[in-house]
Amino acid sequence: MLLLLENINKNYVQGKMDVPVLHDISLSIEEGEYVAIMGPSGSGKSTLMNIIGCLDKPTSGSYILDGTEVANMKDKELSKVRNKSIGFVFQNFNLLPRQSALQNVELPLQYAKVPRRERRPKCVDALTSVDLQDRMSFKPTQLSGGQKQRVAIARAMVNSPKILLADEPTGALDSKSGIQVMGLFEKLHNEGVTIIMITHAREIAEYADRIITIFDGRITKDEKNLNKVVADYKIDENTAAAGGSDAKTPEGTAGITEENVSAAAEAALYDEGVSEEASFSNASDRLMSILNEESEGDEE
């Protein structure tokens, strides 16, 4: 058993009230599974993703990841778990805009204190695995949306994590680039990678082998996907113009720039500083809060 959640509850404090978001969530995921967690906006799927990704802690319940109880870990311990065991792929890519594709992929290795001489070969291998070996020196502004997401996937996988955790991975892409990303996930799954994908869209969930449905903070269905869609991983770079022409503006991101979300992602996923009790509607909000907390700490 790679991941086991038992009786997970999550409440957020709003004024003098406790607002329950997750109710008695129990689920298990085996190594090598490809699972989609599906639900509408407000269902609690993002909160569940934050807990699975060790970006947040449950109010009560048990979370065992790779044989270790993590529900009650301190922030520094959780940061090490994130860096070692979980690779993140987000809707907004969360790439550092002033860094090349190679430098973006290198970030998790830097925080893991991998020696410099070992980092470059790992990054080259990771980018080659997503067919970006000819764009290693390109910055995000020189890449299409699909290429940015493939850089993000390479970054997520460079540390050989136990889990690839993807939050709406096709949400900022056009349909063709989205299918390419789903094809890449299928390729990784066939290589033995454990994938947990968060989505609101049934058509995206159907690329997974198992679909867990969440509604009003409760798991309402957990079933084998009998209508699995298999996407072939094919890249046609001639139709993917540089500069993000295949990307679309995701909903709910007004006022959040690529640069500050990317910096927050760097701080949150690979470094320390997660606060415990705060309400966040999505992962980007949590990453932004972590960045703000660390900036305030620096000023002091």
C-alpha cells in the first residue's frame, strides 16, 4: 500500500465557526495505480489534493504515505516528504519565468542538495523523456502551453517521486495539447509511475484506470473505469508555436501573475514554511500564502 487515508476530516476556522470541508474520507492507493479524483467546484477535491500532497494537514484522521504516518508531521518534515515523495503538476505550470527549462527542472534537485555534477544529467534525461531535448535553454515565454506543461512534468519526475500529483493538468491547454499531456501520463503510467489526477471533467477522468468521485466533502463513488480512454503520446512540434499559442487563460486566475505564482511554487513545493490552519480554495492560493509568509519572515 503506497497511500492510505483513514477517517480524514478537515475543518477551516472562519471567525468563531468551524466550517467542515472534508468528512470522514477513507481511501487507499496502490503503487503503480492511475487514479482520478473527480468533483465539481466546491466539492473538496482541492482540499483533499492539498492533504495528499502534504501542503496541508487534516483536522483529524490518519494519512500513511509509503509506510509513514504524515498527518501529524511538522512543517519541516512535510517539506522533506514533498521533495522526496511527491511530484507536482499544476494547471498554471508554475515555472520560473526568468529561468530556462533546464534550470526549472533542476529546482527540486537543488533543494534535495543533489551535487551539481549529478544534477545536469538528471535534468537532461528528464527533458529528453518529454521530447524537449532541443528546448532546454528556452525560457517559459519562448515555449507553447503544451511545452510548458511538459517542462513541469519533467520537473515533477526528475527526483523519481513515489507519486505524480496533477491538479487539472489540461485546464490551461487547448484540446490537442491536452491530449498530448494525457498521452504522456499514459506513457509514465505504463512505466510504473503512480499518478493521482484531480479534475472536474469526466472526459479527463476517463483517461485514468480508477475514478473516485467526491461531492460535498464526501467520497460518493470509487470505481474501476470501464470506459478508459487511451491517448497515444505523439508530439508534432510544427503545430506547437512558441510563446504559448496553445495555452488558454484558466478560470479563477485573475490578478495572479505567472511570476509570483511560480515563485510561490518554488517556496512551497521544495522548501519549508507551510502554515497549518488556513482556508484555501485551490493550490495556487496556498502557494501564494506560503510565499507571503516567507517574505514577511525575511523582512523581520
